[in-house]
Amino acid sequence: MQTLSPSIDRIGAALKALRQTHGHDAQGADKISLGAKCLHVIVAQLTEEGVPQEDLQPLVDLEANLRQLMVQTKGEGVRNRRKRLPPSESLLARSAAVIDLLIKAGHDESEAAQMVMRRLVAVGVPPPEKGGDARGWRRLLEWRNEISQGFGSQEAQLEYQDFTREIDAIPANERVKRVLDDQLWDRRRKPR
């Protein structure tokens, strides 16, 4: 059996991690982003291995072109992309935790669900597909009730519990304001 050099192992591990992070159903902008990240890993590893800069220049130029393309597609990006895709269970779990927070703060269920649904729609997230009601906030509330009762995927349950703990760690007098104003429910806004 052929053994791979440590540098090949690192490149392979980085590419595998990126592939698993973005999944196989990546859309146009996601594919461009994934390509740029993969290319960056490869260029960095080859630089570390001592490949001359002039030999790497075509890859560096390609990476720059991909990043430029990402900037150009970003304007149409997230909002339009989100309209084609249903919300993930992870986002729904975080939304359910925000509804719980609003209920604890004195809002009734329907008002809390409407507030959260308005914020989701404002950033281009459609309501959950599952549910018998035509109103998106009612379907979101149904989803929240299911996750609160222990139904749903294990991943959604864990996300709900983790985000609830994250909210509880915020000082009580700041929770609602920080969760809504800073949009803590939106994982894309988390620092990387």
C-alpha cells in the first residue's frame, strides 16, 4: 500500500472537511466559495512545501478570480438563494428557542411566532414547508411545538438545546434585545 506524504494528507483532510461542510447539493455561489477555499488550502500547502511563487501564480490568479466572482454573486446571493430553499432544521430549532424566549418575556405564542417569522422573511428565509396552515408563522409555531415536545431529528434537538443554553448565558435584562437586535439566531453572523 502506498503511503501519502504528510502534505498530501493535510490537503486531503482539508478538502474532505470542506466537502462535508458544504454538502453535495451546493448552489452556484456555494460552489464558487468552496472552490476558492479549496484552492486557498492547496496554494498555502504548496507554498509551505517550497513551490516557487512564479509556479503558483496561475493558481493564485484563479483564486483571486473566484473571490471576485463571489463578491459579484453575493449581491444576488443569500436572499435569492434562500427563497429557493426551505429553512434548515437547525435554523428552525434556533427560531423555536427565540420564540420560547419571547414567550418568557411576556409575548403570547402567536405574537412571538409572528415576530420571528417576520425577521426570517426579511432576510429571505421562507416559512417551514411542513404544516397544515397557510400562514407561515403558524407552521413555524407548529414546528416549535413539536421540537419542544421532543419530536424532530436529533440534530434539531441538540441545536435547540445548545441555542437555549447560549441564550440563558446572556444576562436576563439583555436577552431579548441581544437575540433580536444582534440576530444571534442567524449562524451566518457568527465570527469564524
